[in-house]
Amino acid sequence: MAYLTTLGMFVLSCNLIGLVPGLESPTAKAVVPLGCALLTWTYYQFYGVRTNGLIGYLKHFMGPQDKDMPLYVRLPLPILLFPIEIFSHLARIMSLTIRLYANMFAGEMVTLVFFSLIPFGVPVVFEGLHIFVSLVQTYIFVLLACVYLGEATAHDH
């Protein structure tokens, strides 16, 4: 809970820094969301291994181990699913990074364009939109971190 709260406060404060005139959001640069995504990925991998043990955690990558499945399905399934799951977990880093970076960068650019075209009145609407996008992107980033952590620490019954 402490990590997720800290992550949420950090991402939100980085997103909202762009509201201050003359400053841009750190999350509008790809390095900051990448760092948050890598830290989150490492965190949920660590807790997945800590909760289930190394062998138990690796079993998550091999699909369902239902004893009622026929043998001809049960044997090739882990061989097929393991590389797909590894790729899927690595793609989560890219997904978290690009989602946060692209939305914050686009929001900054839209606000900048409207400030340069119409310096009074209309840009205030886009500042409100920037606040809304900042809140939504923080919520999505932390929600996905919760989902990934929940999947990694789940026990198959």
C-alpha cells in the first residue's frame, strides 16, 4: 500500500507541475514514466516471487494446470504459453511508459498551441482539461500497478 500511494502521489505531482507557467511536466519526458514503469515492474515481480516462491511464480507463466484437461492439451500448453507470458510481462513496461508519456506530452502540446494562438480566456479551459487528464492518468497508472501486483501475488486454487 505504501508503494502504491507513493507512486500515485509522485505521478500526480509530476503531472500537475506542468500547470505552473514556465514549467513542463516531468512525465512529458519519456525517462520519468519509464523509471516509474521499471520500478513498478520490478516491484511486482519481487512480490510475486516473495509470495509464491520462485517455482510457484514461474508456474503462473505456464497457464492453467488443470488435471482434468486431456494430456495432449496439458503437455504443449506450458511450452506455448511461457514465451507469450514473458513477452507480455516485458510489454507491460512499454505499455505503462507510453501511455503516461504520450498523454502528458499531448496535453502539454495542446495547451502550448492554444496559449500561443489565443493567449487569453480559451487556454483556461485547456488548463482544466490538463488537470483532469493528470488525475485520470495517475489513476490509470496506479490501477494498472495494483492489477499487476494482484496478478503476481495471486494463489491458484
